[in-house]
Amino acid sequence: MITLTRRLCATTALIALATPAFAAGTQPTKRTAPRPAHSDDAPSMMGATAPTDVEKEEHLEVHASPRTRIGAGLMIKEDAPKSRSTVTQQFISEQAPNNPMQLIALLPGVNTTSLDPLGLSSGYMSMRGLTQDQIGYTLEGFPVNDIGNYAIYPQEIVDAENLRTINVEQGSADLDSPHLSATGGAVDMYLLGPKDKFGGAVDMSYGSYDSRRIFGRVDTGYVGSTHLKGYFSFSDAAESSWRGPGGQNKMHGETKWVNAWGQGNVISLTLVGNTGTSTLFPSTRMSNWLTNGIHNSYSAKWDAANPSGNYYELHRNPFTNIYASAPSTFTLTDHLKLTETPYFWYGDGNGGGAYSENIQNFQWGATKTTGSIGPYNATNTKSLLLYNPSNTQTYRPGAVTKLTLTTGKNRLMAGYWFEYSKQFQSGPYSLINYATGKPLDLNGGGPNLVLANGDTAEYATR
């Protein structure tokens, strides 16, 4: 086994002085409520990535149109001194169930592509010519880009029914954005808050290619006489691939709890769980395009007499993710606020592949040796088709801390971002059920290829 060590410890300090921009609006109306009010509007000023950063007064507006925002929820009055666009809850609620990358496709400067209509497979995004690994993504104030290559997997993040807003910053990210790779801008996602009263909603979808999805959400309302409220949601979706064999499936759950008290004190907890499996597609080159057109895919048939690594069951993409975040704000004095966003991200998944290996003359680094796996060894087998997935496991804890001092129209911010992430990657060789063509274990478990010196033939980074 080849083992390397890779860890990432990131820290960032922030000190900024800002004067807020002003936009035309209506006169705020004062209101007395028995419980603390917490605005559901997304923060709009510089350095307000965390969802609890800014507590806004309520504004009363009267509209003659049934649409509450111009542009069907894709155009709002922006007061940030930079390029930014916002997708509102009105637009999100009128769309078919999509992932966040599909929801921002119509915004200026954004180009996105999707591998399937329901958004159960990964997508691709560029913004003003910069690729998605140069764009920082946050959910409720914590980063969700892959820590290894900074890629984003939009199908894993959030159910659209729970999204409040998505802010897209086409130029530069907020000063307090916790990103290592936001040179091309940022995409900040915020969840809807729990409702004040008990209730629920169910949404079901069905379409072509056997696509089907069900979503359900239950709001607890205020728990007893406390200020605590929350919601639970769950969704289950599946579909067949629009080209080639196989399909995608996903189960997703979310919960969010908020406790607000006094003047601007808020503690919240968000927990997101996601698990799914999709079918991968081969790369399309000119030769493939001339032969297969848009239908370039792995084979739908398995020939037990002539095993081939081109079978689609050997190219699956299982993944499991858990996100946890607790963005909270504490009013220390009339002019001083503390914003704290601790978070944790766990991920486990792989991309499958299979290759014919000569276990009588196995190439391992610069040397050649023999190997054995299960009942197969160099004395009874020359070459064998083996399943060789690329597994990745990620642990990513961190915290974003910020103090904000407000004096009149001025704000002074000082903050610190700490993260200590670990990512493990491995590529074991494992057996296939040679009667069906399916891997014995999608994660490469079970009997593994062992070299003549007793080492397991597995590339691993830690």
C-alpha cells in the first residue's frame, strides 16, 4: 500500500471598516410581538455571509400585482456595492424540484449545465468565464465546496422547497466568506426559517424516464411557551438515465431549529443528510460523437463469457453526506454583536471503474510482481477483470467568528475563520460477480488484491 498524508488547516483573520449603502424604500412600521422577531430576508450588506448577521426592521409594502417581486423573483433592489444577483423564494417556489445550480441558471454571467432534469446527478457551472472550482459555495454561512479539488456537487446540498434565497456574487465574495477558492465569485444559499405555527406540506412529482419524487415537511411551530421552533423534511427521488442504461436515486433529509430571544439574540441549528447513487457517463470525444451522437454511454449488456469493464454497473457513483451548522448571533451591547458559525461536514463516496489486470505480472509502481484475490492467484489465473473504485472520505470541522461594532452609519468588523479538514482517498481492487457483472461491494470492500510481499494493492492518501 502506498500511503501519503494530507491535511488542511485554514485560518483567516478579518478586519474591515464599512459604511452601508442606502436604497429607496418605504417607512418602516414598528410592531410589538410577544416573541422575538427574526427577519427571513437575506443579509444584503458587505460582510454578511452568515444568515444571522443582520436583523432588519419590518417594512410594509402594498403591491397591486399578484407577483410580489419584479422579474418573477429574479430581480430585486440590490444595495451591495458590487455585482450581485438574487434568486428569491417566490421564483424557487414556482420551479420544478431542482438543485441550486439549476435555480441560478438565468442569472447574469452564470452558465450551467445539468446531466439530468431532476438534478440528481452532478452539474457544471462557470461564471464570467471562471470555472466552478473557482467559485465558493456556502449554505447557512459554511462552505460546501469539495476540500480536495474545490468542486461543487449541487445534488447533495439542499431540497429546493427549503431554500429562502440564493445570492450570486459575480465578482468578489463577501469579506467574511469562508472560502479557499472564491476568486471567481460566490454563491450563498439560505434556508427558510421554521414557521411560527404547526403545519406541514407534501409535494409529489412524476414524469418521463420513470422520474418520480416525493417531498414532505413538518413544522413544529413554537414548542410550548418557549421561543424554540423547528422543522423536519424528507425527500425521495429516482429516475432512469435519459441516455443509456442505469439511473439515479437520492434520499435527503433536513432539519432546522431556531431559538430567538431579547434584542437580536438568535441560536440556530441546521442538519442535512443525503445519500444517493447515480450512473456515470464516459467522456465524449469526436470519435464517440461520430459513432453514437448524444447516446454515448456504457454498455447495457453483460457477457459473462467475455467480461468487459465497459458495463454500466461497474461505473456507479454512490455518495453519502452530512452537513451540520449552528449560525448564531449574540447582542453583547447596543453597538456590539458576536456572530458565531461552527460547522461540520462529513462525506463518503466514490466513482467506480473496472480494469483487466494481469495478476501473474502485475505492475505496481516501478516493479512487477504477482498477486492474489479470493480464489484467484498467479498459479490458476493470468488476467482478471477487477473493480477499482476511487473512494473519498472527508471530515471537515470549522468555525467562523465575527465581532461587529456599529457606531452611527459605520461598522467595524473583526473576525477569524478556522478549519481543520482531513480527506482520505483510496483505490482498492476488489471482485466482481462474474455472473451478473455487478461489483460485490460498491465501495470496493470484500476480498482485495494482495501482492506477493503481503501488501494490499491499494493507492491511498491520508
